[in-house]
Amino acid sequence: MKLNFNLSTALGAMLVGTTMAVTPLSAQDLEDLRLRLAWIAGGVDAAFFVADEKGYFADAGLDIEIVDGNGSTGTIQAVGNGDFDIGIAGLGALAQARQASGATNLIAVAGLIQKDPTSIISLEGSGIKAPKDIEGKRLGTDAGNFEDGMIKAFAEANGVDMDKVEVVIINGGADRVALLKGDVDFINGWANPDGDKVAAIKPIEPPLLFADYGVNILGSSVIVTKDFLADHGEEMKGFLSAIAKAKIEVDADPEAARDIFIKHRPDADPEAILMQIKTMAKYEHTAATEGKPYGVVAPEDIELTISLLEKYSGMAPGLTPDDIYTDAYLPVED
């Protein structure tokens, strides 16, 4: 329980000479909720820490514990089994979980990263400036990253013959090292921050974003269970309003947002967090949601995500946008 102390009233009592002990005039019981992120906290999560630091969660009657994650799958499981109240996970991953394991009690209530940062990353001079240029080249990728089907979707959508691409499986996250050493010609990773990490060591060609070439899987979203919404609908609205308000401040002053983030996660690299705050902003909207409020997801983008997963990742058919997303808890525009 947190108490709001009315200082002006206390001072007034002192000034009139009263010796009565001053007690808080109002007390607010905050709802304790646990938020699990998709990964270790990064610049993309800055709004959560700003909302906490500035008291926007408290204004909504909430006390939010922010916990790092280790991937969308783990977060989906943790929210689904009740270990966490709110989670941040890929909307595409949520769709797959629903179809694969019957996770029908889970739903997304806001989309935070809607333009997929997945891309083709190559060093400067590789000659890879368009999708067809990867033919005759060596792709370094994790087995799971290759098997999820999205590189195949990218190839098919752009007339690339994958039989002309040599696939080099590199497990353990060493694909960037292999690229820098020249053992492979390109890798399949996020333009930011993966591409930035490579570029900090050697110049790179402009990454080829899958989303710019017809393959966009919706990313980080706010997910909860339907049971949670049934009992905490107003709290959910307050949570989303708080992060929307905080996001405005993050965009207006990235350096201040970085400083707040570092206060909460002092082991993080300040320069890397600032870079992430600034660069990840360009992935918050698709063409269909450009100009719309933070968190709004377009049905056509969900339909594209579903169709891509059904065609290239073997996801069972039959899912609809309403099965995995609702905008009923987002702040209402004035």
C-alpha cells in the first residue's frame, strides 16, 4: 500500500499552532501487478520505466513490477499459467501458441512493435542491395531462425531461388561473428539492434527489411488472459493509458528517458539504450497504422501475419484477428 501525503494541509495545521499529529488525509491502495517483458529490458521498453518513475502507473491505481524475459514463448507461457498478469510478446508468436497449444485464453490488447525489424544484414561491398542479390551467397543463420519459414517467405515474395543460397547453420548466436570474419556473406537478423552491432565494427549495406518486401510479422504486443480482463478491465485501461502518456515523453526527450531507464537497470549500456530508444521508434507503425494512436493494430496487418504463418511456418489454419487482438482497452481519442 502506498500513501499520498497532503503536505500543504500539514503545513497549514502547523501554521495555526495546532499540536495535533498530522496524518494523511487520503490513502490509495495500489493494485500490485507483475509485468514480464519479452527479453532483457532494452530501449524499446523505456515507456514502462518512465510510466513507473513519473507516477503514471500510480495515478492509474497500479503498482507494476517490471521483470525481464527470455523470449516471447516464455512470456506467453508465464502469462498463460498465471505467474504474471501482463506480458510483452510477439503477436505472431501468440498466434502460433494459440494454434499449436490451444492457448485460447490469451489475447493481445496493444501492438508496440508492428513493423518487423527482421532483415538481411551484409557487410559493405557484399553486393547485396536487393533481394535477388542473395542468390549465390552464403547465409549464416540459427537453425530455428531458418526453420521458422520467414526467410523462405521473403525469398518467395521476391522471386529469390533459395536453392541458389548456401545455408550455413550457426547455433549459439555466433552469426554476427561469422559475418564479420567473412565466413558467411549475410545473416538474417533485426536491422536494429543486430545490424547496428555489426556496423559498430565494420560498415554494412543498408539492411533489407522483410517488412519492406512484403513479409511483415507483427511483433511485441501487450498480452493478457481473458480471465484477467474480466476482473481487471479498468486496470488494463489504466495501464495502457499510462504507457501511452509515457511514450509521448520518451519521444520528446529520449535522453531523459534513457536516464530513467538506467536508474532502473544500472547495468545497461547508456549509449546502447539511447540508440535503441531512437531507432526502434520507426518500427512502431505500419503503413496501415501510421498516424493512429500508439498501440492500435490494423486488422489487415493481423490478417497478413496469420496468412504468412499459415503458409510458411505450418501454423494450423482458421485463426481470425478477433481471436488474438482487441482494441477495447486502448485510450479513447479525444
